[in-house]
Amino acid sequence: MDILNSLILGFGVAFSPTNLLFCFVGVLIGTLIGVLPGIGPIATVSLLLPITFGMEPVSSIILLAGVFYGAQYGGSTTSILVNIPGEAASVITCLDGYKMARQGRAGPALGMAAFGSFIGGTFSVIGLMLLAPWLARMATRFGPPELFGLMFFGVTMVTYLCKGSLVKGIIMALAGLAVSVVGVDPITGASRFTMGINVLMDGIGMVPAAMGMFGIAEVLTNIEQGMRQEVFTTKIKGLLPSLRDWKDSTWPIIRGGMIGFSMGILPGSGTVIPTFISYTVEKRLSHHPEKFGTGTIEGVAAPETANNAATGGSLVPLLSLGIPPNVIMAVLLGAFIIHGIDPGPLLISKHPDVFWGTIASMYVGNVMLLVLNLPLIGIWVKILKIPYGILFPLILIFCFLGVYSLNNSVHEILIMVIFGIFGYLMPKFGFEGAPFLMALVLGPMLERTFRQSLLYGDPLIFFKRPISTILIATSLFLLLTSVFFGLARGRKRLQKVLAEEEIR
Amino acid sequence: MKYREWIGGLFWLIVGLVLTIWSSQYRVGNVIKPGPGFFPLGLGLLLILFSLFLILKQMKTFTMPQASSFVSGGWRKVAYVVSILLVATFVFEHLGVLITFFLLVICTMRGAASQSWRRTLFTALISVLGIYLVFVVALKQQLPRGFLGI
């Protein structure tokens, strides 16, 4: 039993006192920022990145992954109690969760969200454990054209699935790529677009950009709109769902887990879209679809399971191929690179402790989260009552600290502030940040594999190898048909479904 | 609100043009031997293409932008916080981390969130103390100490 031995190795790593501590700190911070609206996992993971420099690579990945899946747990709390999603992935939980709270059933809603999250999270770790090594073995034969195809597909999907106009998404992706070429050209050593400024020689870092666009910009937007907080004060009693709740939720949880995991693997979908899909699926399959949106437990169980299942799913391409399927994974990819671990097909065989240790820690972390979220729910509700006026200066100084400790450079703080302004203004014109950041992170690798592929001496190399042909042709098909030929009905329909669900 | 769509398109058109001209000054090479300018040049051209597409689409049809609009009065606070951030960036190494953050918290909480003085001072003190204990004492991070050496 190969997997069994590896798992024993993994649990050996995860159960070391330091790693247990980091796992706990990770899921604790994850839950905290999940509860707090206005700061999300992207900003937090980039924020913590510099602090993890001195740690063992595996400890730092355990910590950062904990923040990521912990945030999915915490996000549901605010959705249910305040009707403000703590995370984007919990938007849909507001629909039925908040209604349940209003009907005095906040307890079962929170309880089912936590149990669903636990089941989804555990299920996806098992899936990750089985799928990633297999995928990695397949990917060892990949050359530059295949890798280029994969990354191109990744950026395309994030762009394709963004909310607004597709042309704008493409423009943002192109802009992200353009920013990523600033600095020294990795192949020839020529410096590009640096204007002779020393700081720009190393390129524009992902951390300042991510924190600007997802940390500072978020704060600016919230300040402009004025955060309203009304915590629904009710006695939360009876966190354990009744037998009937369980009966109603069993199938939604199973389906939500499968939808979440398989969608999470796909580039671009992240943790948000699976929640919408699983909610819609449950509504379609339900015998009483009219009850959805009025406070039905299935409407909480399915999406909350799905978003946690998606976390394990999205780690699959990152750990087996080195391709991040969404922005948070892209930031985590940055963590691997900073720690000198080359993410890619060889990661599992070269660094088994990192891979299996992370997986084992996720089992442990999910148990910790269940404990953190059920008995301690009262604490999180108290934290929710902290006014935003106190919170946002703290977020700002943490962004400063995080970016500064990266390279001890004030210039990077300036870059962060500039990206903050950029990230605040761009949505006003209908441009979204996700494709930009995804392209910025993947840009250097995308360019390198692109140029390495061309060195084969054949510009059509991408279409002479089956895997890259499929990936690039699919991407181009998706983009070109919807931009130029008005065949965007499929995408429009998907967006319409999503928008309708959101409004209701 | 159509003008806003125009501004977006125009902005990226200019960026595309600048990128194209700028990258053509580096060695571009050819398809088989791409130079450092090859990839950025392609990006610049694509940016021009798509931003033109965006502008032309606006001329033909009137679509409601899905952009979130500016909240009246809100932008003042945003401009205020941004300028505080910029000032903080420039004084960061001179004043040191503790004083900068102390002032940053006070200025933003008083100016943009209209919190009471008591609450503001309390938050500022606690956060600076926390940062000192965690980052300076425990994690021993190299943070600027400023002219006072604290």
C-alpha cells in the first residue's frame, strides 16, 4: 500500500508539535478573516507570506493552506447571522441561511454549515490524495508546449468566468501579463521597462500587487460605501441539526461535495461558482423548489459543502502540475517558489513531506475547524461586532507590515498603494481584478514556456502535440466565439443564472 | 454613464500603444528566435486590438455598464485615506514603524471613520504595542526604527 505508507509519513509531519501549532494558527486566522467581511483569503495569504520566510517550507504551506480552507468555514457565519457574506464563496448561503436565522433557526443553520463544510473538506482531501499523484505521473512527460497550454488555459478560464464583459476580462489579463514582463528577461538577461529604476529590476512582485488589489482596494471601497453592520442578535441555541435536517441534507451534501471537488479542479471556477451550481442543482432536483430562498436547510448545506470541497479540488492542479486554478492558488504558488520548492509534476516525488504533510494537516485542520466553529461560535459573533472603523486601520497597517517585511523595501509599499488605487478604480469601469492577478503571477512562466516552445524551431509546435492542441484550441474557441461571433449565449446564460440567484 | 465605458477603452488603448512602441525598442527577434521584446510587443498589439474593440462596441450599442458607481461624498474619504497612505509610505523609514503606525491609525480613524478620540487612542496604542511585541520582540523582524531609534 503505497498511499498508506505515504499517509503515515504525512501524519508524522503533520503531528509534529510545530506543524500542529501552525495548522491551528492557520485555520484560526482563516476562520477569523472568514468571519470578518472586508478582508479575504487572498490578501491574508499574501500578507502572511513574508512572515513564513523563516519557517520550514512544509510548515509554511500548512499554515497558508489552513487560512484558505479555514476561511470557507468562517464565511458562512456572517452570511447566516448578518446577511453579509464574509467571503465571496458564502454569498449564496445568505439566501437561506439568513432566513433561517430570522426564523430562529440560526443554530441548525450554523451547525449544518459546519458539518457540511467538514464533510466536504474531508471528502476533497481524500480526492486530492488519490488524484494528484496520478495526475503528476502523467504530467512528467509534459514539455514547454504542454505547460504553456495548461497555463494559457488557466488564464483563459479565469477570464472567461469573470463577472463582467469578456473583452474587459481579456484586457485585464493582457494588462497583467504586461506588468509581469517588467524586470530582467529570464532568457537573455536584458532589462525591460525598468526605466532604470533599481526596484523594478526584480519585476513587480505578486505580493504587493495582490495586497494592493485585494487588501487596500477592498478597504477603500468599503470606506467609500460605508460599512453597515447589523448583527442579528438572537440567542443561538441548539447548534446540532435535527434528524429531519440531516435527512433533508444528506443528498445535498453528497452532491455538493462532488460538484465542489470536480469544479474546484477546473481552472477559473475557484470556490464561488461551485456554490452557485450546487445551489441551482438542489433547487432543480428538489420536490419543493419554492421553499428555496425562504430558509430551507438544503440551501445552506449544499453550497457550504461545495465551497469546502472546492478547496481540496483546487489544490489538485497546483500540487500535481504546478498550475494554480485560481488567484489564491496563484498566491500559494508564489509561496512555493519563495521557499525554493519548484511546483510541478515532480513536487510529490521530490518533496513527499510537503505534499503528504499538507494533506495530512488538512485532515487534522478540518477536525480543528469543526471544534473552532461549533462550540466557539459565540466568540466569532462577538468579533463580528467590532466596528469597521476600528478594523480598517488595522488591515492597512498589516498590509504595510506584510509588504515591507518581504524585501525591507519602502518602494514595494508604494507599489502596493498604487495597485490599491488601481484595484479601487478599475471595478468602477467594469474591469475585474482576478484575471489581472492570475496573469501577473503566471506571466513569467507563460512567457518562458512560450519562448522555449518556439525554440523547437516550429511556430506551429503548439498544434502538433495533442495535449497542448486541445488546451489551446479549447481556450481560443471559448474566447474567440464569445468575443467576435456573438456565440456568447452559453456564457450569457450562465451569467444570467448566477445573477438571478444573487439577486434573489 | 456611457462616458465611463469610453474612458476605460481609451485608457487601455493608450497603455497598449505605449507598450507596443516601448517594446519595439527591445530586440523583437522572429517567430523562431523570439527576443526580449517579442512577447510584450504581442501583448501591446492585442491590448490595442481589444481596447479598440471595446470602444467600437460602445459606438454601436448602448449597453448599461455593470460597473459599480461612485458613492457621492465617499470619494472624499477615499482620497483622504489614499493621501494618508502615500504620506505614511514616505515617512515610514524616517519616523520608524511604531510612530508611523500610531499616526496612521489616528489619522484614518478620526478622519475617515469619525471614531471618538478615546476609542481612537486606545486602538492606536493597543495595535502599536501588539506589533511591537509580535514583530519586533517575538519574530525579530527588521523593521525601520526611525530617527528616535524605537
